[in-house]
Amino acid sequence: MTVQNIQFIQDEVAEVWRDVRWAESVGSTNAELVADGQPGDVLIADEQTAGRGRMGREWVTPKGSQLCLSALVEAEPADRIGLLPLATGLAVTDVVPQARLKWPNDVLVGDKKLAGILAEADFNGETPRVVVGVGINVAWRREELPVDNATSLNLEGVEVEWDQFAADVLLALGRRFEQWRTGDAQLLEDYRAICATIGQPVRLERGGGDVEGVVEGVSDTGEILIDGTAYSAGDVTHLRPAS
């Protein structure tokens, strides 16, 4: 089991999140929350059986291994939705100071992935919404990691108390989402400071063809800037370890 006292978590984050729920097992926390949630709701699950990552990848969540949660927010301001995944990744680094970010929101410790994030817009109802899923590897055996370039907090020598850690992550999300809503310039300033991709030679895999070049920065709308051109989507590979 991961979190044990959902009421403690709800009480800790009540000023930020309307309702925090827990489920032992779900297919996808994102899908469950979109189907049966309102803006301000959070769903935490001990296990995902059909989780999804960016670029359509499978996201594995065995029981007891990961803090797996989704949060639902209104899709306003719509013109800055692209910044919401970046704000989410930044919130995780607020709680895990050893971590840095690979654009747009892969959370890394060294060159290994600690957490994954998937934001999905839902425009089917009366109120446009965005659901943001976060999976943070907390307790894994090294031999059971899903891929070679993954890591977890315990393997990095970081032990956490699950309930407090969940509350801390949700509070950090609330702070960063408020910066996103209000257009606070500090959000991007902090993101750029923690983004290991800036200044790196990279390969950007994208549907229109791969691009290689040096990352000059991240735009005010969250796009990656490579050799003078902005790209809004793609899968980044660092071509040398970040310094």
C-alpha cells in the first residue's frame, strides 16, 4: 500500500484541492477522474493497470511502487494550456530538490527518470478541463524497474512518508498551478533554472521529422527553442549528459 490516511492528505490540502479520493486499483487515474470528477478533484491510486505516458507509451504502476495521482483543473487560461505540464514537472522538483527536468516535463535524477507526467485536455463537457497525471517512483527494487534509464526515490537514498509526501506534492501543484493561472513570470523563470535541456545538444523526435541542434531556451508559451526554431511537441534525447 502507498498512502494510508487519505483524510490526513485531504485536511493538509483542503485550501487548494476540493476533494481527494483514493482507489486501490484503477485502469488509469486520468481516465477515471475525467469520467467522474470536477475541477479541484484529485484521485490517488495504489495501482494502475492501464496507465499511459507521453507519446502513447505504457506507464507501469505496480502496487506499492509509485505515488500515482491525477488532478483535474479548469482549462483556463486556454492560451497557456501548454505551460501546465511544465508547471507540473516543476512542482515535483519543488518537493524532490535532487531532481531536474528534461523538456517538457520528464523528472530526472542524474540521467535517470524518476517521474512521468501526462496532461490531457477534455473539451467534451460544458466546462473545458485539463487532467494532469503524475507518477513518481517511490519504492522499487532495482531489478524490477520497467526500463534501464529509470530510478526511484529509495534507490537514490531518499525515504519518504507516503501520506506527507502526497500532501507536499499536491500543495506544490497548487502553488505552481496558481502561477500558471495568473500568468506569474516566476513560473517560467523557475522552470528555466531547473531545466537540464537548456544549453544541451539534443535530438527532437517528432512527426514532421527529427531535429538535432542546441537548445537555446524555452519560450513564454512552453515551446522548446532549437537553433532559432520553436517546437511545441516531440520527444527529446540529450546527446550528452547534462552538466
